[in-house]
Amino acid sequence: MANRPLSRRTFVRLLSIGAAAGVLAARRTAAAGTEKLSVKDPAAIALGYVEDAAQVDPKKYPAYVKGSSCENCLQLQGKPGDTYRPCSVFPGKRVAVSGWCSSWTPEM
Ligand code: SF4
């Protein structure tokens, strides 16, 4: 088998295929890196995070607004319809849309 030099066109194609594969791999890694926030996480404990807003103790958190949850919080990010979504207060983690923490900020 003879080794032929790559044409410029073939080289550019291979380069673009490699770049596309790199982008896909980075997206998969980013998605895999967003784990669910544990209620036992020190940051979650500090902010009183719960996975079910109905569990919030209003005596402990008097600023709790009835009916508030991650789902209607300004800090919630990601795609509507997902049960767990990223939150700007807990980078790299996903929170339950039914959850709540003391950083709750009403949507505008
Ligand atoms: Fe939920 Fe908002 Fe607290 Fe994030 S900041 S955990 S979205 S209540």
C-alpha cells in the first residue's frame, strides 16, 4: 500500500470532522457533569434547599412565600419540562423544579 500525501481538500474535511466530533464530545461531557444537587450538599444545607417545596418550614424560613418553588424562581435555568434543571445559585448542579431554597427570587 502506497502512502499518498493528503490533498488540501481532504485535509480540510478531516479537520472539520475532527472539530465537529470535539464539539459533540464537549457537549456530552457538560451534560454528564451536571449532577443532581443533594440535599446533604453543604451549600444546599446552608440555603435550606429541599426537593419538595411543601417540606419548607415557614417558621425556619419566614421569607418563604406560599406557592414558591424552583419552577417559578428567576435563578432556574435549562429547558422547561425537565424535572431537574440547572440553577445559577448552584453551578454545575441540577435542582428539582418542585424544590425550593432561601435564595428563591420571583420571576419577573
Ligand atoms: Fe430553586 Fe431558586 Fe433556590 Fe435555585 S435559587 S434552588 S431555582 S429556589
